[in-house]
Amino acid sequence: MSALNQPQFRTAANARQYLEATRWPDGPICPHCGVVGGHYALEGKAHRAGLWKCADCREQFTVTVGTVFERSKIALNVWLQAVYLLCCSKKGMSSHQMHRILGVTYKTAWFMTHRIREAMKTNPGGLLGGGGKIVEADETFWGKKENAPKAKGGFVHKNAIFSLVERQGAVRSFHIPRVNSATLKPILAAQVARDTRLMTDDAAYHQKHKWEFLSHQVINHNQGEYARGDVTTNTVEGYFSILKRGLVGTYHHVGEDHLHRYVAEFDFRYNHRTALGVSDNERTAAALKGIAGKRLTYRRLDAAT
């Protein structure tokens, strides 16, 4: 059976029931006052399907209120198809491909994919590493900054992405204005536990981190070294290869204003990857749990372009 032939992708009613079960496993949650359970469905002929009334604040709501799906004219099952397609494509899916598959306009598909990326943005709790675990840190560059002067060499004119990868764990990436110790140090301090084995390349701006962690081990790329025992940055560079192949081969052009959304998309899929035992359906469910409180209007999104 085709993956897109699952019940939740067939009809809007099935999609709503699936979304309610995914978002509200312990009963409906009022988006107005936050009360869990005790609400009742409005099932009269004058009420649309899926309408609830809060038993506490008396406000009406549906499962899409306060989410990236709110007030959308696109059928909910089509939304779920889009979320599934973006979640199960390792290197992403272009808006052109999405509009051809779903039968919506390119402009609609572009807006849908950005809303889904907004849902994929997470605020992870806790720190990476700790307990002697290994965290690799590295940076890569993409595209060209807006209004950047023409450069003969180097990366000053390019957008910088700084990533932290815990071995056999999660990645956290940041679109940063420039790569130097002043921009990297606050990120490391906020994201990585002190009792961590930090591994980086031999770039000069990493040398100031030497005494801040359990250890700071360096791979000397300038001397042709790429691994020394378990000391390597191959994990984070492997993540960059997936990111770059997606940006180059799938999306082709990603502007500076939206780069952070695409980076969040690749982070999300990596953190819910098959190697960690996460299936396509589970990855999709995880994305749907992140739709609340992230309503993104076209006016807001278009203002960033």
C-alpha cells in the first residue's frame, strides 16, 4: 500500500481525527486557557465537524486553532500529506515538486513548506554532551550575503552555519553573522555541558575554547589529518554533506532571510533519523506536535523576503 494511502491522508475528517489523537493524547486542550480535558464537542447541525467548547473559559476551538494550520483553506489531509512528504525526504522536497504532487499552486506549496519548517523548529531542553560524551563543532558556508561586496577569496561574503553534533545524538545548528570566537563562544557556552569532550578542527578561533570543557581535542586538517583514534569531526561534516546536498540538489537557491528555516528542517530530520529508530510516521507525528503556537502568516513570511 502506498504510504500516502494511509487513512489520515485520504479525507479531511480522517486527518482531523488523526491530528486530535496526535496532539491531544490525554484529551482536548483549550488553546485559549490551556485547560486539559472536560471539554465537549459541539455536534449540532449548525456546527462544523471537530468544533469543541471549553468547559472552563467557554470559548470554542478546533484542533487547528493556534497552529500553523489555522484559518487555512487547504484541506487538512492535504496538509498532512505535505508534512509527511517533507519529513520522509532525507534531503528535503522543493516547493515545485510539492505543488505537482499535491495539486496546489506553487505559491501555496511554498507557503505550506515554510509553515511546516516553522513547526519543525524546536527549543531543546538541556545541554548537549555531558558525562564525558563527545560533541563535534564545525562551521560551513552557503550562498552569498545580501549586498556583500565581491570577494576574490575566503568566506566573508557567504552565510555561515555553525553546527554542534553529539555523537550518536542530536545536532543543533545556527545561522551566524560571522565566524569568530566572539560569535561561537556564547553558543558553545549555552548549548554544551562543561563535562564534555569537545572536538573541532584547527581553526584559530576555536583555540580559546581549550580550557572550557572536559577536553578540547583538535584535528589538524591543514596537515592532512582527519581522524586520530576517536578524535575526529567526521560526524558533523557528514551532517554538512546532507545539508549541502539538500540545499544544492533540492532547493538550489536559499536566500539569507530564510536560511535559518531550512537549517531547522535539516536539523529536525537528523534528530529524528532512522538510525535513532524513528520511522517516517513517527517523524511526521513529531513535526505535528510542534505546530502549536507557531502561526505564520503570509504577510509575516513575505516581509522577510
